[in-house]
Amino acid sequence: MDIAFMFETMKTLLAALPMTLALFSLSVFFGGILALVIVWMRVSGNAAARNFAKGYIFIFRGSPLLIQMFLIFYGLGQFGFIRYSFLWPALREPFVCAVLSLALCTAGYSAEIFRFGLRAIPAKEIEAARSIGMSGFLLTRRILAPIAFRHALPAYSTEVVMMVKSTALASLVTVWEVTGVAQRLISQTYRTMEVFLCAAAIYLILNFIILQAMALLEYKLTPHRRAAPLFPVPQR
């Protein structure tokens, strides 16, 4: 192992980290918003909306993300109404296609996570809220959304970590994030072990920070689940 080479490699890969963070943050943000819409359709009383949501979830959970990314990056330009529309200047950019594919994919998984979070809400809590006059947006804001998010947070944190790792696929559509730069360095130096070890270390540290942030958020949101001390300190 050449420590000096690994140090220079780490500096080069860290320069590409903002691109990875941009892919991750934008895809999680837009994917989360879309997931909420899909959940609303999935639990609505409209049969057409429910069936659309079921089909969306089936397609994006059942097909590989890499194929979805290739279809968006290489396939959208084959449709004339897209290629000659106002959307084409954005959709022909690799970064936009990568974010779009990542967001669409994570929305399918996140929608099911959020839906099961909703199903975990005790019926008695909803009945108690309705008995004091809560309904509609107020019920959602004060009861449904906070409780469902607390139940969904452990599974959603796993999905967020998966999204960090999924950004590596963007290198296959010419987005030069950490993995793409690592592959370019390997093609120039033929030193696979050192380069990929540095890339793996960056992803490990990034995921560790995200998991710690998620754990802290879960701790803050669930004070009622903390175990009481066996021998409480007497108050003076």
C-alpha cells in the first residue's frame, strides 16, 4: 500500500463528494415529497388513485434501479414530444436524469414504509382525536403524521442509507461523483485496491454520520420509549 498515493487519492475523491451529496439530498427530498403523494393515493377512497399507486410501487420496487436510470437517460430522448418540449434542456443533463431516477425509485420504497407507519397507529388514538373534534388536516398534523413518522423512522433510515450507496450508479450515466472519479483514477493508475479502499472509507464515514443523525432524531422523537432507570434518583 502506497500511503502517499492513498492520501492524494482521498483528496481527489473528496473533491467529488459535493456531487454525491447533491445527488443524495435532492433525490431524498423530491423522493420523499413524491412518496407522500403516493401514500395519499394509496390510502384514498378513490379506486383509480389506489390502483395507480399500487402500480407505481410495483414497477419501481420490482425493477432494477440501474435499468430505470438507463431508461430515463437514454430513453426519454426517443420521444419527440419530450425532445422538443421545454423540459428537454433539463432532461438531457446527466445530473438531472440521475436525480430523477433516484427520486422515482426511492419514492416507491418510501411510500410503503410510510404506509406501514400509518397502519401502526393505534385506532384508539385516532378515535380519541376525533372525539374532541379533530378531523382532516388538524388530525393529520397532530396525530397521524407525527406517530406514523416515528414508527417509519427506523425503516426509513435504512432506505436513506441505501440511497447514499445508490448514488454510485450515477457514474454509469457520466455523473462524476465519488465512484465515477474513483473509476477514472483506476483507469489512469491501475491501482484498484487503494482507490476503492479510499472510496469505501468515504461512503462508510458518510453513512455513519447519517445513521447517527437518524438515531439522534429517533431518540428525540420517542421519549416515551426510553427505559426508566431501575433505581431512580430521589428528588431533594
